[in-house]
Amino acid sequence: MKERITPAVMVMGASGIVAQILLLRELLIVFQGNELSIGVILANWLILEACGAFFFGRIIDRRKSKVEFFVIVQIAFCVCFTAAVYFSRNIKAIIGIAQAEALGLFSMIAASLLILFSVSIAHGALFTFCCKLYDTVGKESRHASSIGRVYILEAIGTLIGGVLLTYVLIPRFNSIKIALAITGLNLIVCILLLGRFWLSRQRSTKIVGSACLLLLLLAGAIVLTGFDQNLNEASVANQWPGQHVLHYENSIHGNVAVTAREGQYTFFSDGVPIITTPTPNTEFVEEFIHLPMLSHPEPMEILIISGGAGGIITEVLRHSVKKIDYVELDPLILKLVKRYSTALTDNEFRSPELQIHYQDGRYFVAHTDNKYDLIFIGFSYPRDLQVNRLYTKEFFIICSDRLKTEGLLVLNLPGSLTYLSRELSDLNRCIINTLQEVYPYTRKIPGDVNLYLASRSGSILSAGHSDLTERYNKRKLDTRLLTPDHIMYKLHPRWLERFIRSVERGTDRINRDFQPAAVYYSLAYWNALFAPGLRRIFTFLEGVNLWMVLMVFTGLTLLLLGVGAKFKSVTTPIPLCVATTGFAGMLFDLVLIFAFQILYGYVFHWIGIIISAIMAGTALGGHIATITLKRTRNHLRIFMNIELAVAAFTIILPIILTQTNLAENRPLVFLPLALFSGILVGLEFPLANHIYLSNKPSSGLSHTAGLFYGADLIGGWLAGIAGGIFLLPLFGLLGACIVLCMLKLSTLVALVWALLRSR
Amino acid sequence: MTKLENHHECIYPRGTPISKNLFKNGISRRDFLKRGGLFLTGIGLGLFNLSNLPDKDDPQELNKDSLREAMFYRQLDRGAVQCDVCFRQCRLGKGQRSFCRNKMNIGGRLYNLVHSRPAAVQIDPIEKEPAYHMYPGTEILCFGTAGCNFRCKFCHNWHLSQRSIEEMEYTYDLPPAEAVAIAERKSIPTISFTYNEPTSFYEYVYDIARIAKKKGLNVLFHSNGAMNPEPLEELLKFTDAVTIDLKGFTRQFYENVASAELDPVLRTLKTIKKENRWLEIVNLVIPGLNDDPDHIEAMCLWIKDNLGEDVPLHFSRFFPNYRLTNIASTPVKKLEKAHQIARNSGLKYVTIGNVPGHKHNSTFCPNCDKRIIHRTHFRVVENKVTNGKCAFCGYPIAGIW
């Protein structure tokens, strides 16, 4: 029997990570690829799984047919997982939001809770059941070590699951098929576990076994008949009612979908339309291209980063340039634009001046030796960390090196000719500040889309209406909207005066790779659409700086010491230490995930690896700590050392991550970092329990475990929500880690204080 | 101690897996629920409430004397009032705010909080309105401020319309007479109320319109058309032309996408026609939401039967905006089909907007089919309407010329 449980535990570990990552990716697509939502999803998974472990874990004790009950939960997990994948794509309709509508913060939290609910609860219950089973059947082994083995086996399963999912399953199969495969695997394990159930005397065994077999056959039939493909297509098609979905594919960067309607192709990146053919937004493409191109006396070599196909290249070609280099952040978009071509894109791709580079846009710019007259950034705003890679000071410096002396960097941001709200002022101002850090000269052309031209040469930006008109006539441009009259309208000083007055109210921050202030302002802008009531929170937090946090922490620590003085026990601050370590654990996860995205832009691909490494590390840490407990006596000292180590790691981690040579594609560095941060966090929990109980035997195990568990969970959950949305975007990676360090140090000080008092 | 040894061995660390360590002996359910549940509920409720609160607790220093009392409202029992300006007819107890966010019951009287406080004052081409059959190529002085009685998910001016006046970062202090003086000083022939819904700042519109007409200026407003007939008729006395957004032609669309109603809009259209003011209609075509050809045809026939064939109808191309961002923009072919349907229905002046350079961005003579007003986007390239007639065939072209 025991040999049968071993694979069951490993499969459970693997299934857990596959479900978690697959659903996270599906939700991420629904949440428009906004990585900041990862914290929300992980936090919700954490808390739901805990609920499952806690509430259902106790039920199995009361059951006689433990294996059968385990199998039932296993079946529930499989069915819920497959259903969750299907429904995750239609979650908007389920929570009463139109498919065409974007989701706000609260809808995101609700949607992720709803999708993860049954899956993570069932998985939480499974782990507990596994331990019970292992315990029941493995009488020869001692209870604790049996749990230890389950832990290690599950961790191994998690690692294998994470790697298999990332490198084997996702590249080959759609999510529904993967869910069905996991279902099949789990059912086989169940059947093995039940043994020859048809010979069993127990009716329940027979029923459960038959159900497994039946479901296995059903899953097999679905896959073999290709019905999973139909399910997949149906769940995808529901996302674009009234459109014909031609293509739906996940790349390493995210999801790309192509829809058709009335002869128009629309290319969506994570649900957001980015290219429309054959008729683009004429107003945008003509203004975005011709105003900068006319500002340059002789534009010859052009670089377009993103959004080039479907209009922009056509407009650039009207200026008889020598060469256009074109890259996308996600090369899959390019391939699909080519595949679903129209006369417009055919002409663009056939033009001899165009050279397409199937590479990550930022990587290309960092490594090319070419020099350009104009570099166009085609995104509409730094809506997430991936896109923000093109709006930071670091990237602007790289661009500056790729520009000729008279070269221009061109980008656009949302604006308004009628009224500039605070969010728009801040977002625009943040990018203006950043441009001005690198380029001595910037020109702003306000509109409903604001244009920014940045250069090292002042003369290039002094071109007035008459110069532009002269060039317009000389180049014999055949434009629909952008005529000399329109140029005059766009460059009228009244727009600029009003715009300058409005953005003067904006922020002083600049946008950096590891301090993505623009992402914070984009978030505030996006939030204003959905929950205007939260605007003041964003405004308030924006005013918070590290000194204030330090003051607050110092105050809190002093308060704690004052309170602590009354208790003469070393144990008082321990739950607090556990809570802050829980916080640290989740924040380390997010720091690693965000840093990966900032550096390489394909965390969508690697998130499974990072998370499974962290989880395996945590399990390993826990195991090491349990072994250590038996061997050493001075547990408190070890505990304090670990506390110190966590505090130190909060500073070491960002230092390692911000090493410039990491920017060269070196994702493997993230593996040991993830593993180590997991171990560090994992070490603390068993120690904390032990110390607390040793010093306070009266509190009882049940109370202690509940206390620490709650503390750890609250810490982790808070970090997931607050860390992802406020801490990291606002303070940056280093700043967030410094806040974390302060937090850890304040609990450490409290611990030392309590220790001194108790002596 | 032995007992303790056993205990600690049961407890394992966190991470995702930790959660699973509560199996043996378990924590007390009460502890868990108390700590976790209360904490989460607290945070959840707190955040939820915050999201529903206005940006500030109270309107800025409310001084009744400086506020303009609302028109068209009635006093009910116990100090309550009912606003009668739009179809919603908000009933407000003391201190309550209207749906459009702009009116407040202060001491049993209804006041307009945004009077003389525009947030956008701007000069635009009249084509931007769009008002294509009214002094083509001239400028208009536009006014807009906070508030709206609709909740369109695709609102282009949500920064203004979906906010209260207290939430605005800046507004101008501009009494009606001064507003009119700006137009006179800059020699702008027409004043327009646009950007957000004029119904929501009715009293300001009314006061400016009255003065403007006295000074010989033209008055135009762009509305969602959900004003009640009585205030509408009163305002039309001082109005030359109206552009109405007919956002769709099904009650369901109005309800789902704009949280509003279709019938009041149709009533408004008829009233404007009855009062003999110049009327143009805009229909923003949103793919999958209001672009059913049958509905478009029904709309066109209704316009022809109830308003006449001379009413210009503009089909506008939709681009993702505000909350409606996970959706494609309108295919141009769709707009062309809509144009065809409208022409076949007998409407004489049908154009396509938001597609610069499109042939039907221009106006054609219904008689000789020649292009009489050549436009690209909002700019008039050539105007072949002379004395209200087609310069080619002499056919009278409806409008204000």
C-alpha cells in the first residue's frame, strides 16, 4: 500500500503546481496581463488552500474508509480544475461584467477567488488526506517522519510538475487538454490506490472505484475524440461575442488572439486590442508618425518598437526612408499579422526597406549596433511591468546610444484636450521627468493622445509649423488627416499652454527599471476608471516615502517594546516574527517574479519554475529545521539567526537582482535565489512553534499552531495584495525590500528586547 | 518535555505547503475563524466601502447664497424634493445628491452645485460636435463640467462626466455673462454645451443661452437626449440647434451599456422636431453591442417617419475607451453598411465619422449626388452650399447656413 501512496503524493504535488500555474496564467490573460495581479492570485490561492487543509483535514479523521474518501476528494479536485480552466475565460460573464469590459481591482479579487475557490480548497484537503493515509498505512514509521516524507515527496512532485508544465505541457497542449491529462493521471493514481476494488467487499470502494474508471474513460474519450479542442475553442470564442476568433495562442510573453469581423482583423494581446487592419485608427497613426517625421529634416533610418504593422509602417514609408527596423515585445504578434494579412500589411511586409527582427524588443535595442534617426515606441502607455520596460530611464539611455546626434525618440501617452485629471497629469509628468533625465530637449504635442519627441539636439525640436509644412509639401505626403491645416491646429500654442499648466501639478518622480513609478501611475489611472473612491488612497500612498515608513516602524517598535515590557516572556513577539516572515516569503516571491519580468519580459513562461522552486525551498527549509531541532538545543539563538538572515536577505536580494550583467538573458540565476528564499522562510515555522511551546507549555499545540498559522497566513496574504499593488510599484524593488527589512528588524528588536527582559 | 517533542514535530513551515500542516491535532476552529475571518472581512468591507465613497465627504464649503437654485423641481413632504429636469426624476431627501452628482437638496431646496464652474472651456471646430449643417467651418466656444445622468461604459469624456464637482482637480469660476463675453471677445459666433451632459448643468446652460441669444450669438448643445419635455422646451426657446446621441435602438442596449432608457431619448427627438430647431443625430456603432443591421434599419425608419428625411445622421466609428477596452474597433465595412441602410431607408444626409479620409466623411447632395461639403475629419476643405442650396443643381439643403 505504501508504495502506492508514494506516487499519489508526488502526483498530488505536481497537480497542485500545474493547477496553480495554469489558472494563474489563464487569470493573468483575463486581467490584461497585469503582473501586479499575480500577488492577488497567489494570496488568494494561499488562503483558500489553507481553508481546505484546515476544514477538510479534520473530516478524514472521522472517516473509516480513508482511501475512498481521499479518492472522492481527488475526483472533486480533477473536475473542479478542468471546470475552472474552462470558466476562467468566461469569468467576466459569471460575475456580471460584459466581455468587452476591462476588470477593476475588486472584480479581479472576486474573479480570482471564484475561479480558485474549489480547486485550491480541494487541493488543500488532499495534502492533509495524504498525510493521514501515509500515517495510517505506514504504521512502521513514526508519525512525524511520515509527514516529513510526504512533505519531501510533495516538494519533489511540485518541482517535477513545474518543470514539466513549463517545458513540455504548455508549449504543446491547450489548457483544457492539460487539465484533462492531470485528471487522467490523478484518476490512475486513485485506481492504483484502491487496488482491485471490484473484488472489495465494501460497497463504497466499488462505487468509488467504478466512478474513477468511468471518469478516466470519459477524460480519455474527450481527448481521443478531440472534443477537448471544441471545449477549448468554445471557451475562447465566448470571450469575443460577435467576432470570429481565428487564432488564440500563448507565447512566452503572454496571450495573442486574432479575431475577424466584416473584413477587419483585430490582434489582441492579453485581451487588449493592439493592431487593427486594414483600417487603423487613422488619426492616431498619422499624427504619431508624421509630426515627428516632419520634425526631422532627413529621416532615413527608423526603428519601430511595437505596433508597427497595420498602418504605422505605411505612414513611415511615405517619407521615402532607407531602412525600417521593426521589433515587437512579443514576436508572435508579428507572425500572426503576417499570417492574417490584408493588402495594407502585405504592402508593408513586402517593402524592401523593412527588416523584421523576431526578438524581444528591448533585447534587440540593447544589442543592435545600428543608429537611427527616429525610434518610435508604439505602445499606448506603460500599463504593466512588461510594457514599462520601454519607458524607463535605463531604456531611454539605451535608446539615446542608438540615436544619431540629431535623432529623435518618439512615444505617446494618453491625454485629453478637454480635461487632464490628476492621474493623467501624474502619468504624463512621470514620463516627461524621465525623458528629461536623459534628453536635454523634449517636445510635447498635446492631444487626446499626447506625443513626446526627445532628442539630444535642440535644433531638431525647434522646427515650427512653417518648417513642418514646407517638409510636408517637399515630401509630397499623401495623407488623409495630417494636412498643413491640421499641423497648425495641433501645434497651436493654446494646447501646449494648457497642457503645461496641467502637468505642472503632476509628480516629480522618475520611472526606472526597478522603481517603476509609471506603472504605479498607470495603475492609479486604471483604478480611476473602476473605483474612483479609491483615488484618495492612491494619492495618499504616493506621498509616502521611506523616511515616513521608517518613522512609523520606529514608533511601532517602541510601542511594542513598551507593551512588551509588561510581559516577561520571550514568546510574546514570536507570532509577530512569524507574521513578518510570512509577509517576507510572499514579497520575495513577488520580487523575484517582478524582477524576472523587468529583466526578461517572459515571466508568463517562467512563473511555474520560479514558484515551484520557492515552494520546494520552503518544504526543504521546513524539513531541515525539523531535523535541526532534534540535534541542537539553543533553538532561540538559531531562530534569531534566521530572523537576521531573512533581514539580511531582504537587502542582498535586490542587490543581486540589480546587477547589470543579469540583464543579459540569465534566467537560471533565479533558480537558486528562489530556492534559497524558500528555504529561509521555511526554516522559521517549526522553530517558532517549538520555542513558543517550550516556553509556554500551557498554550497547547492547537492554540499555538492556530496562532502561528494565522499569523503566517495574514502576513503572506497582506504581502500578496499590498506588496504587488502598492509596495513594489511605489517604492521599487529596493525600496520594498528596505521596508521589509525595517519590518523584520522591528520584530527582531522586539524579540531581543523580550529576551533581555525575560532574563 | 517528551510531550512537547511530539508536538513540535507535527508542525511544518509555510509557503503554499504550510497550509497543509494543520492536519494533526489541528488548530482550534474558533481561533482560525476569529483571526482570519475577522481580519479578512474587515479589510474587505473597508476597501469595498472606500471604493464607493465620493472623493471628499462633503461638497466644498456650501454657501447657499452663492449657489444657483435649480429649475424644474418640486418640493415634497418632509423637506424632500424631486428634480424634474431629466427622466430619472431623482427624489432627494435633505442633504442628498442627484444621480448626475450635480444637484443637492439643501434645506428642502434643490441647488445646482456646478453653476458657473465649468471644468473645460475650449474653442473647437463646429464639425467636432458634430453639427455638419450649421455654419460649416466656423468655430464654437464649448463648455463642459463634471457630472452626467448616464453611465455609458464607453464614455469618451469620463474624466469629466463620471465625477462629481468636488473630485475635479480644477474648475474655472465663470459666471454666465462672462462666458458669453469670451465668445464675443474672440468673435466666436456659436456657443456650445458639450463634453459632459448639458442636462446635468441645465441652469448654467439656460442662463448662458439666454444671454447669448440676447447678444445675437448662436446656441448649440450636444446631449444624450434624456431631458424631460418641459425643461427641454424652455431651453429650446434659446437654442438654435441640437446634436443628440442616439446610442442604440434597443431598450436593452441603453439599459446594459449606459444604465439609461431609450424612450425618453426618442421623446426628446420628437420634441426638438416639434419645436422646429435644427437637429442632427449621432450613432456610435459598437461592434457586437449595437450594430445589428435590423436595429439600424429600424432606427433609420423611425427617424424618417418621426423626424423627417432631412435630419442628418452620423455613424461614428468606435475605438476602445473608458471601461470598454477589451473589444475591437468598428470595422469600416460595418459603417459603410449602416450608411447604405440609412440611405436606403430614405434619409438624405448620412455621414461616417472617426474615419478621416473616408468618402462619406463629406456631405453629398441628395439630388445630384455631387459632393457639396468636402471634409476631412473636422476640417472643411470645400463648401459648395450657397444660400442654403447645392451649388451644382440648386437643390435646397436643409440646415442653418
